[in-house]
Amino acid sequence: MGTTGNTEAASPVGRCTDVDGNAMIAAPGGAEKRLLDDTPLRVGDKVLTGEDATATFLFADDTRVTLGATSTLIVDQYAFESDDEEDAAHLSLEMGTFVIETGDLAVHPDVFVVYAGDSSLGLRCARIAVRVDPLGYDMVTLLPPKKGPLGEVLAHNKIGMQMLNRAWQTLRLGGSEEDVPAPLTLPSGVVLETYGGRGVDVLLTPSVGGNETDEPDAFQPFQALQDRFLERQFTSRQVFPGDGPAKTGDGDVMLEDAFEGTRFRISDPEPETSN
């Protein structure tokens, strides 16, 4: 379909299926033009959304990419000829919020790569939310699938890597010289608060995600995502994931390690008084 070669660079690799608000598109070395519904997307194009704007693109392999407000996407490489060994997709996310739902290209590993800041994300049959903040830190969350397998994401930089293979697993991505920390499974409400915005909210709600059994809302480690959310955090709860109410005495304090998801008791139950 589209490639990085100059002779076929003009061939569209996808189209804009929906745009709301002020969004622009620019070819390499070209001037920015207003993005409209059904605008073709080509290799090398840069897409920019303004404040309160959103845009969605459907690629030739049925990959769907949605940009939230104040977001920038570049199509670095795209080739899809159905099972061709040269098929690949490379997308750069420069800033903003994105939801990516991979299509046929991502069936095989190492074919669909997303560059988010200093990290690379290898997607395989995955649906993800990504936030890129050049002045802060970047984040990626593996979302429940609409249909089919959950998929997986291999995140790596120069010195470390981590795998996301459970719904709602989230990584905070640091610089190229920082190790990639272990993933943290977030409640869907925190995911919505982190990535949500105009045009993106509906893609993050659990009802879109398919299997409600993957919904971790029984465990709410904290109400809001803090800057240091991947530091070790604990919370005192009487309800734990999938277990229902913890059957404990008044003095039997249970903690959940929000970093590793391990439950443990920190004090023994108070003895019951006899009448």
C-alpha cells in the first residue's frame, strides 16, 4: 500500500474517518493544511490537533489511531501488502494523547512499532492508550480488547524493557538512560482520568473493553495518579481483587502492595471476646 520509498510515497496508507475541531496535516517539507474528513494519510505526513480537537485515522490494515487534543503524530513508515515480509508500520508520537487499535499488521511481533518519547513500543494485536509529555513523563496502558485476543506490548529503551500482557497494565516511561519500571495495573477510573478527554473518553470506558472480568475496579489503590505513582505505594482495604470482602477481625489489618499486587497481613486479628 504505502512505503517509505519516494516512488510510492504519494500512495495513501489510510484516511481520516473523523475530525472534530481545528486539526492540521502536513506532508514532509510542505505547508500545513486543514484536516478534513476523508483526507488521505501518507507516509511522512504529520498530523497536529489543536486545543479541544480530536481526529481519527483508519489505516489500510484496519489499524485505527485516535488523537486527543494538542497531539502530534508522524507516519514514519507504513507498508501493507498482506503477508509480505517487508510489511511494517512505524509511528512517532511527539506529544499528546492517543488510542491505537492495531489491525492485521500487528498479528506478528516486531512489525508494528510506536515511538513515544525515548521509548519504543512493539505492539502485537494490542489496543493501547499513550500519553506523551515532552516536559513530564510518558505513559502507556494496555486496554481490554473490543474483540479477539488481548495482545501485548513490549516497551523498551536503551537499557531496559518490560512486557504488558494484562488488561489495564500501565508503564511510566522515563528517559533513554532510565530503566523501564515494572508495570502497575490501574483501575479503569484512573486510566480514564489519566488519558481521558474529548473524543477519547468513549474508547477508554470498560463497556468498550469487552470482558468485564478483566475490570480491576474492586481494587482502588489511590484516587488520583501522582507523579511518583510507580514508587512503592500501599493502601489499607477490606476489599481485594476478585476475592470479595476480606473476612478479617477488627484488628486484622490487610495491605495490598499497589506495585506488585501482593496481599499480606500486617497484624493479627483481635481475639473475639467471650460472653
